[in-house]
Amino acid sequence: MKVLFDTNVTVDILTNRQPFCTDSIQCYRKLIENDDKIFISTVSVADVMYMTRKHYSNIQKQFSVVSDFLSTMKIAKVCKKDLDFAFSGVMTDFEDGIQACCAKRHHAKLIITRNVKDFVNSPVLVVTPTDFLAM
């Protein structure tokens, strides 16, 4: 199965953000154990770097941890089609519109996020890490 991790789930894992990281980490481990493919969009990579910079003691540590984590994932490139979908207004949150279209183009079966409410009208099924673990 292919899934796309939203930025918030990735940040939860990389920063051990409480109380969310427990389910996010278990979700990640379950996907890895099942040999599922986890995608993260290029937009998320930039956002993750911005959001985690204060968590790590220095930039080399941040680069090392984030790079190692991302090496277990596939990178889903964002293209103009994703931007066009986000600009269409089908989804009210622009960035989540990019994520949703990108996930669809890469044939993801799920988007895993803690922010389900902003994915109304997503062309891909959206679940929280907690809901994924219950599936």
C-alpha cells in the first residue's frame, strides 16, 4: 500500500511532539513492518526543515536526523497539476490541496494526517494516525 504522510505527522515523529508522537510513531512502524510505501511531498520536506530547526541543537544534527528519516520514504514531487488543483478551491486549505492532489498522482491509498478537517473534498482517503492503527 502507498500512503502519503502529511507534514504534521512527520514533525510529530521527528520532534517527539507530545501527545501526538506515540500514534504517529506506531503508524510509521506498522507501515515499515508491512513493507508499505510511505511518501512525503517535496512541499512537506521544506516545511519539516523549517518546523524542526529549533528542536535540534545544530543544523548538522537536524540535517542528519531528517535525512536519515526521509531515506525510509519516497519523495513525491509536486508539479503544476497539484498547484492548479490547490488554486481551484476544491479544498479550502491551499497546502492541503497540494498534498491531496500530489497523493492522488502518486497513487496513494491514504493520506495520514492529524488535520483531517482541512482535507474535505480530498480525492484520496484521509485518516489520522490513530484511525490508521485501528484499521
